[in-house]
Amino acid sequence: MLPYSSLQEAETAIGRSLTGAETLWFNYTANKSDYVLYCHNILFLFLIFTLVPLFYVLIELIFRDYVAAYKIQPKVKFSLYDNFRCYFDVMRMFILVVGPLQLVSYPSIRMIGIRTSLPLPSLMEIISQLAVYFLIEDYTNYWIHRLLHCKWGYEKIHKVHHEYTAPIGFAAPYAHWVEVLILGIPSFLGPAIVPGHMITFWLWIALRQIEAIETHSGYDLPWTFTKYIPFYGGADYHDYHHYVGGQSQSNFASVFTYCDYIYGTDKGYRYQKRLLQQLRDGLGKENGGLFASSPDIKLE
């Protein structure tokens, strides 16, 4: 809760007039406790888990002919029933694990120093901290993910997430409850090392989940802005990891590709891409150089 009783008192405390965004923040948060503000994450996650995957379901229904060219595993079809069965499984985990975890984890947020006070962080501060959070999460997630692919970790825990060898958006948070808890650690490390404002924390949780849904969407859409992020993996990159399944020792990274490249765990993916390109080149020559682009060919 903000320690100011009026806008004038807040302006006196920070030594300047409040910006429009700061005025909105003051009006919204003045009578809300920090705990209530932190628990907004529950609402945000519910909306993200519900609406963002639904976007991919709708474009498949409404623009099926157009987006078919960008479906990574075109032979695999999921019905509406399949999608919503996955959604309800995720919601059960959300109600039993994710929501309660959010409710009881507030002391850790206070401990690391996530603030709700004025002034608000600048745009550059938010972007810089988000970049650090993504890098820290990506590196630590890489090693935890590799560990989960050892025989015991896969059979006992990670196998649940790999039930979808052709992932869909709703399956991004679909996992064993132990995995949900374990993978919360990388997400928490960034804010713990570089604590920021509650707004930055909200954005971090939201963007990380939206990114995960995109990489599990099953579509390598050409217009996504993530195409312009250096070393970004994306849907095609992570789809290969699911396609190979339990035998996969490739493409462990959650967001970027540099860890897999440095530690040599992208060789299978790169080999497959070279092979597919050779197949396309060969088909192109057979058709007099008139071979048109088509959906990705998956090795059966």
C-alpha cells in the first residue's frame, strides 16, 4: 500500500509532479495492499492461459486454409474437444497448484524487494530488467530441463508434458505438478537477483507465459515480432523437441538458442533442417525449379 494519503503528498515525497501513468497507479493502488497487488498474477495467468491459446484455436478454425502453410506438423490434427480437454486439465492444475502457490509465496516477494511504490520505473529500466530476467530464466531452465530428460526425471515427471508430441498452445503449462513447482525457480531467480517494480514483475510473468504458449502453438507464423529477436528459438525450434519426444537430447532451451549451440544440444535439429532443405532442393530440381514452398516435412 502506498504511504501517501493524497496526490499532493506523493508529489511532495518524490519532488516532482506525477506523470499520467503514476497518477493512474496512485489512484488504483492507494487503498490496495501489496499482497493484493501481487495476487493480481492469479488473474493475469488465468486470462493468459485461457485467451492466448484460444487465439491459435480460432485462427485454425477461421483461417484454416491460410495458416495451414505454417503448421509445423501438418499431419497432426486436434479437435476442439482435444484442445478444451487440455485446457481443463491445465485449469485443474491452476486451481490446485499454481493459484495456491501464488497465494502463499508473497513473503518471498517481500524478501527480495519487489516494490509497489512511486516513482514508477522508466521504460528503459523495465526493458533492461525484463531482458535480464529472460536471460537468467533461459540459462537455468536449460539445465533443469536437461536434468528432467534423464531416465528417472523423464519417466517420473517430465513425461507428462511430452504427452503432446505435436504441442498446442493450451499444452504450454500442461505438466506434472512437481515440474510446475520446479520450473517456478528459474522464473523467480531473475527478480530475486535484480528486483524491480511490481509492474515489471507482472510484465515478466505475463510475457514469459505468452512466449511459452507461442512456442507450443504448433504454428511458425511469419508475422510474429519474435522473429526479430536475436537467438530466439520460437515454435519451430521447440516443436522439434516435442516431436522427438522422450528420446530428445536436443533443443532444451526455453527461449533462446545460444545454450543449445554452446553445449552442442542442437545438432539433431540442425541436421534435420539440413536434410529437409536437401529434400526441398531435390524436389525443386525434379519439378524444373518450380518447387513451391510447402508445410514442413517431418521425418517419419
